[in-house]
Amino acid sequence: MTESSATIRHLFVYGTLQPGESRWHELAKFVQGEGVRTTVPGTVYDTGLDYPAAKFSAIDSDGVIPNVIQGRVYEFDEAQREAALARLDEVEGAVRGLYHRVVVRTAAGPEAWAYECGDDQLLVRRLPEGDWLLR
């Protein structure tokens, strides 16, 4: 973990951790407010297993973002941030290597943690709109 990543106070979600989705209850107790709809550079995929997978990408040298992932960014309740990350690492399979936690820059501004797919076999079908909720 870098020094700056130790101070990350937000989480970007793009799939089942969003309100109304199957794992929202895992996140809701750890965040403040309603979150902000935003995007990050990358591509989101349907895994065919009722949850998405994402690969994040950097903005190229010309400032062009080839694909974006639609989602929401939430601020953690500071008193619960470490407990939240530990629980979400379990939920997202980070302990088994399925996903890993990375820092992304959201279009809304803040840097945020996000879960990136660590198993390319899960990248079944690209969602061209970049939005899991439109699947």
C-alpha cells in the first residue's frame, strides 16, 4: 500500500455493491450518504455468473478515455473504514485472488478504492455502455 492509498476515504462501485443490487447490504452499513454517480476509465464485463468484472485503465497521453465504467462513489464512515475494507475484501474474493483492490480516479474527483478482476476467464462479455445496471 502506498502512503497516499492509506488515506483513501472513498469506494467506487460498479456492480452488485450498488443500491438495489444483491450485495448492497454489505456496503450500506459502512458508507455515508447517497454516493455520487460517476465514471472511471476502464471496461466492465458480464461474467455470466450474476456479477460483473472490471478492468481499469489509465487515461492516455492525449487525455482520451477509450472506455468508461459507470458506477457510484461513496465516502466511508471513517470510524469503520478498515472494517469495511476487510469485509469487502472477503466479499469480493480478494483473499482468493479473484479480484484485487486498486486505487482509481473518479470523474467526480476523489480517488477511490475499487475492485478489479484478477481472473481473465471471468471477462465473458463486454458491456458496451459500461453500465452493469443496463445489462
